[in-house]
Amino acid sequence: MTQKIPGPLSKPAAALDRSDERVRNDDNILGMVRAFFDRVRSGDLGMLPVAVGLIVISTVFSLLNPIFLAPNNLVNLLFDCATVGVISLGIVCVLLLGEIDLSVGSMSGLSSAILGVLWVNMGWPAAVAILAAIVAGLIVGILYALLFNRLGMPSFVSTLAGLLALLGMQLYILGPTGSINLPFASPLVRFGQILVMPGWLSYLLALLPGIAIVVNGMRNRRHRQTVNLSSQPLGALAVKAVVLTAALEFAAYYLNLGRGVPWMFGLFVALAVVLNYALTRTQWGRSMFAVGGNREAARRAGINVRRIYLSAFVLCSTLATIGGILSASRLASSSQQAGTGDVNLNAIAAAVIGGTSLFGGRGSAYSAVLGIIVIQAISNGLTLLNLSSSLRYMITGAVLAIAVIVDSLARRSRVSHGRA
């Protein structure tokens, strides 16, 4: 009887052994770092470019004028970020679907005019006037969705027409005076100009993101281990939470050396957190990414595509309305200039610079936060240097062009690596 001599490891077993080795390598901090660089090389950049850009911008302006990083100047910068930043959150929603809304500036100006006329001229309670402005934003968003879903009108055309129509309505509502001053001592104006969080509350809120990282990381780790998948090591999870918490606590401490953390910026961040949760943790959010990635495939998978477009346009117009109300509270007035100028540019540029793809299917609510901070940092730094607004437009345009180029190159790299 011939004795069988054990041969070399069979291909399936060898493949399994290599897989186990790869899992062991990925289950440590070095493996996580290697995986991060692999994602970057394959075009999955995330928010890395905007984070690097923000560091470079802050370094350059602080060297040219040390006041740029002064606590009170940063507090003013955060106040200014909130108004256009809220509008940019709505732009993220429509960009995720590969669409655009060019009328967000005019919508914010119209909501400002509605607030001023109803509250100051007609004597309505401020809360009712704010509610009426939000309802107007809802109606406009529904109209855009109907034009897109029922008539097939491209969003570029419908919202461009809306830009002109809403601007005309704003001028008509304000009348010949063209400007309405809001009560300076009112809670709304105080909220937009001077109200800041108590120091203890800002320190407490700075702890929450780190706690959320640990809780969610532990939950995901247990879930992946139950199905025998590699999981994030506890050390990497702890390092991520500690670094983020330390950075946020230092930011809160530094801002409290001045006036403190603005409540209005806190509202902006809270809206970003809610939107990010909806996009990443709900069926609606998964449907948004699916429709943005491939509309026909999403439809065949059973997703109500028309309803997704309706929700995106309504959210965009509503958030533009809220941004217009915050802008009115910041300026303590409703005027013909509200929502004009570079509001559209900054809202769209903030979403794109922050990392939301113009091609649809990729983006994050937090991209609006980082993007608007970059734009306002450029504007604030050039103002401190006493340079003309023409340079601000040119530099912002250049940053936007670079962001789109990076997005295009990253998308091409993802396609070549099979990760599109």
C-alpha cells in the first residue's frame, strides 16, 4: 500500500492562511496606518485635502498677521461661518445626487425679507415670521422637485430661473425702502451677534465626539468580530478618541480666552451632526448615496427615486431659508443686498472644497463645516491684511478649482483601483 506524502499547501488553504495573516496585520495600529495610506493611494482621500489646506492657510495668514489666530478674531470667524455654512449643508444634499441649486442665495435673501416685513413692518411675533419664511422655503423646494420629477427640467435651469424669480420677489417685498432694521435688543439679533456658550458647556460638548467614537467603535468592533471580520484595534480607537478630544478641548479653551464659542456656530454644527447621522445611519441616507451613485440601479433596487429627489430639494431650500434668517440676525437687518454677492459662490464652494463630489454619490455633512471654515479663513485673513475683495474672489476661485481637480483625479484613481 502506497503511503501518501503530504504535499505543499493547497491553494485554498494557502489563500486562507494569507487572509488570516492579513487580518492579523490589520488588527493593529501599524495595519491601520498601512490601510489608511492604501486608501489614499487608491483615491479615497476623504477630508484630507481640506484639512491640509486649512493648516496651510492658517500658517500663512498667522505669519503675515498674528492677529489672525487671536481668540476674538477666531470667534468672529465662527460667527460668520454659521450663516453660509447652514446653506452649504443643503448644497451637500443636492450634490450627493449629482444635481445643483443655484438659487440658495436668493432663497436666503427672500427669507430675510419675509422675516423683516412680517416681524417689523406688520408686527407679527418673531417666531411666526420665522415659521412663515421656512414654509416659503419648503414650497420652493417642492416646486423644484416637481419640475425635475414630472417635467424632467434640469436642476441647473430650474434653479437658475428660481434665482431670478426669488430675487425679484425679495425686491418686491422690501419695497422702495430696500432695507428693514431688526430690533437690536431682540433675542434673535443677540443670538446672531453676541451670545456665546458658557465655558463649562463648551468643554462638556467638546467631550461628546470622543465619547461617540469610542461607543460606536466598540459596537462596530463587536459586530465585526461576531462575523469573523477584522476589526479596529482598541489601541487605534483610543488614540483616535484621545487626539480628537484633546484638539476640541484645546479649541474650546482657546476660544474661551476670548468671547467664547458662539451659540450660532453651535447650531450650525448641531445641524451638521443631525444631517450626518441621517446620511450615514438611516435608510434615507443610504438611498441618497445609492441614487447619486447610479440612479437607474437605485430604481431597480426598489428605491423611490422621485421621493429622494424631493427630499433633497426641500432640504436644500429649507436650509437656505434658515441660513437667510441667521444672516439677518447677524446683520440686524433685512436688505436688498441679503443673499446676493458671493453667497451662492461660497455655499457651493464650501461643499465642494470640503470634499463633496460634483459627480454625485460621495460627500459628507462635515464637508460643509470644513469647507466654509476654509473660505471664511481666506476672507478674514485678506481683510486683516487690508487687501481688496478682488483678491478674495480670485483666491477662493483658485481654491475651488484645485478642489475640483483633486476630486476629478481622485475619482479617476478610484476607478482604476476598482473602488469607484
